[in-house]
Amino acid sequence: MLMIRGIALYLDRTYVKQNPNVRSLWDMGLQLFHKHLSLAPEVEHKTVTGLLRMIESERLGEAVDRTLLNHLLKIFTALGIYSESFEKPFLECTSEFYAAERIKYMQ
């Protein structure tokens, strides 16, 4: 989307501002991506699972690609699905991880 937006940036800035009924390329791209993502819930599930694995690996001291992690979380936020798709599983995994850590340190 960034490349497409960059190519048509002038058109997006001028034509869209002059016509309030026309959405920007960025908004249309996000809507289209969200539509296709909702048609393939297994992709969303695999993405969330992968994010959670990356976070767990980092918590265990392994090196992870933080840029990829950051970009994926930004995509979830931009699509408006962060809280419904990622936040709840993330909080559950975080709770489980720190419960296990607490037990480990208590022993």
C-alpha cells in the first residue's frame, strides 16, 4: 500500500480533497485488505499465533525481528482488529508466562 500510495500521492492529495465522497487510496486499500483477511480467518489466526510465538521467544531471551513484529502490530491497529484479534490472546499468554515465571522464581 505504501508503494501504491507513493505513486499516486499527488492524485490522492488533490483529487480526494476536492471530492469529499471519494476515499483515499490508503483507506480503500485498508478496507480491501481487511475484507480479504476476514474471508481467510486461518491467515489471521496463523498471524496471531506467529506474533505470540515471537513475543514468547523474545521473553525467553532469543533474538527476534522487532521490525517485523512492529509492522504486524501496526497492520492490526490500522485495520482496527488489534483489540478483537490480538489483544485478548496476548493478555492470556502474558498471564500464563508470568504465572510460570512466578512459580519458577518461588522455587
